[in-house]
Amino acid sequence: MNNPMFLVILIAVAWLAIAARYPRHAVWLLLLWVPVQGWFQLNLFEDSTATVLLYEFQIVGIYAVFLARALRDPRAYGPPRVFWLALPFVVWAGLLVPSSVAQNGLLLTVLGLRTYLLPLPLLWIGYRSFTGRAGFENVVVILMAETVLSAAVAATQLASLSSVGGAVFDVPTGYSIAGVIRPPGTFSWSGHYGMFLLFAVPFAIGLLGMNVTVWKRLSFFLGLIGAIVGLMVNTQRAAIVILAVILPFIVVLAGRRQALLRMAIAAGIIFVGGMIGMRVAGGVFQERMDSIGYDLNNTLVVIPLDRISDALETPMFGGGLGIASPGSGRLVPASGMGTALRPLDSIKPSESFVAALIYQTGLPGLLFFFGFMGAILVHTMRAMRRCKNTDLHLLAACIVGFEIAMFLQSWAYDPLHFPPSRIFYWFWAGVLLSLPELARRATVAGRGPSANVVARGPGVDDRQQVIYRPSVIQRPGVAARRRS
């Protein structure tokens, strides 16, 4: 047994022990592992593909523990109601399994199920991961520190591997080159880093709306600067274009004077981050930005439409699970219950998530999946409105903005196929559903933005407002003595 494999086994055993004893802390560790796992993959295991399964092993362990807890205590660990709206897609995928196995073999079918069904319960896990502000704030502070760390690593990579004008000296594992080098930071691939930054920028802006201590607020400032610098060094054009669309939309969603003030502060921080980014990657960034103009129509219109048109030529029920999933190109598809091999042209890799779903599950699968995503968006926007009178409202609006970004990016690219977006989309949507309750508990404890904040739960209208005033809570019997 080689040393890396032995280390993986030890980590797996330790992980299961932690998850069984401290399930929510295990979730936090998973969340903080994603932004740095690529560095360990490339530097410790010298691998950028197989060890990505480490995070999936963590997820499966968390699912098992939360399921056991939910069966014993559904009120504390049960899933949100919207989670059950995934059942139409899950059932449809299950119905496709027999034909998929017959056409493509068991291995590809399992790959497809893993790609589309394995991440869905993260919505439930996110909903139950935080029960108080202290744990939530500590996790996001560390997440912002990792954002700064990844930006620093990416800037160092760019400086050591390319010239100021963008001439590349070397392209090691994990990097990609498209005119200029695109460093991956602490991720295993530059595209994964770009997906993370599409989340990190609005998330850091949302954190600025929270009422926290000075040092935590400083970490949010630095996190936003790190995200902007990383965005410019990594130069993923799709992330930049989508951010330009969703940030004004977040301003509209926030819609309150205090939130708009925080957005103005965020704009100033973004300007500072942009100035630093220009000094680090000015020539490289400018070259990539200049390429957007002549490539925009081709990337966002011509190529996606071509892929989707090709996908629509498949049977209405799709061509079988797995044929357009990540990793399918490395497998030789089988047919006849796995007894005969098919040509590799039956594999349909596609950067468009929409086209990939049609290839595998047909139009019904596409409608069921995006119907579930639409239901999540509706429920999270309702949760955002219930956070309106709390300091979590801007954060809620920014998470909704990220959800919209996933819709937009899925047209031309496949963000929900890969770890950063695939984990953060489902997880933070679940967290957003729990934010109104988190804000209510903070207000009751006297940690909210005001002692007289109105906290509204599901089903509470304007005539049933509950005003929490911790300062006037009296001991039992005091009121009775005063009445007597």
C-alpha cells in the first residue's frame, strides 16, 4: 500500500468519526475543503482527477449521518418542503435506468446518476447546517480567508509562469491556456477557480450587510478584494460577463437604503481590488477583456444553439444516463447489458448543461430538473423577503443573485457538473431557506440589528407580526404580582 492511499484511508476513517459525532461541524469542514482541495490534489497526491472523489466520499458520509439523525429527530434534521419537489426528476431518472443500462452499460449509468442525483440532498444539508449566528459567522470568515489565500496563490502562479505581456513559460497540471495563462489558485483546474469566483464575489458583498465585529467585517473586506484580484488573474470571461449582469439585479433585490449603502461600500472595495488586480495581471486581463467583444456572440449564442439543436435530435427520452456527464469521455460505452462495445461517438460531452440534460434525459428530464431549480428560486426569494428587516437581507439577495447566475451560465457552460458550483449552489440555497429563522434567533438573543426587529416566519402576515423585545422579557410571576 503506497503512502498517499494509506493517508486517504486515515482521512476517511477520521472523517466518518467526526461526522458521526459532530454532523454539522463535518458539513462545515466539507464547505471549507472545497476551495483548497485542488492544491492538495496537485501537490500532495499529484493528481487532478481521481482524488476529486474525496469530497464525494465526504458528502456520502454526511448524508448517512443526517439521514440517521432525521429519522430520530425530524424536526431538527428533516429536509425543507421544497426538497421533495425534486421527486419528479429523481423518479424520471430512475425510470431511465433500465434502458440506460441496456444501451450504455452499468458504469456510464452510475456515472450519470452520480452527476445529477448525488448533489441534490445538499439543499437539505445546507438547510440544517447552521443553528446559530456564531457558527455561521466563523465559517464564512474562514471561507473569506481562503478566498484571499487562493487569490495570492493565483497571483504568484501568474508571476512565476508568465511574463508581464502574457508570454507563458510553463503550463503545469491544472492550468489552462487560451491566449494567456489562467492560473487555478488553490483549485485543481482554472475553470473550477472561475466557478468559485462567480460565487465568491456576490457572497462577499452580501456579507458586508451583516452586523458583526470589526475584525470579521475586515475579513469580509479582504475577501471581496481577494475575489476581485482572483477574478482578474484567472480571467474567466463568462464569470465576468455574468457578474456584470447579476450585480445590478442584486441592487434591485436589496432595495433598502442600508443595503444600498453597503453596496456602495462594496463598489469602493471592488475598485480597490481592481486597482490591485491591474498591477498584478494588467496586460493579461486587458487581453482577455478585449477578446469578449468579438467572441461574445459565438460563445453565448452560436455554439450553445448548435449544441442544443444537436441534442434535440436524440430520442425524446434521451440517449441514456452518463453519455454527457463529466468523465464519460474516459469510458468506452457498452451496449446489450454491457456485453458489447459501442463506438465512442455515442459519448456526447457538452459544455452546455442544457444540452447535456437533453442528451441524457430528454426534454422531460430537462423540464423536471429546471422546474426544481425554478421552485428553489421561488422559495428562496420568499425567504429573502422574510429577511427584509434583518441584517441578513443583503446576503440573501446576493445568494439569490448567485442562483440566477447558475441559470444563466448553464445555457452556454456546465457549472452544475463540477465541484465548486455544484456544491455551493445546492448548499447555499438550503442555507438561504434557513436564514429567516437564523435571523429570528439572533434577534431573540439580542444580536440582531435592532431589538425591535420584526421577524416573520412562514405563513406570518402583516396582522400576525411578532415583535421580539429581549430587554422586556420578565420572569414568570412578575406580571401577576404587578396585576395584584
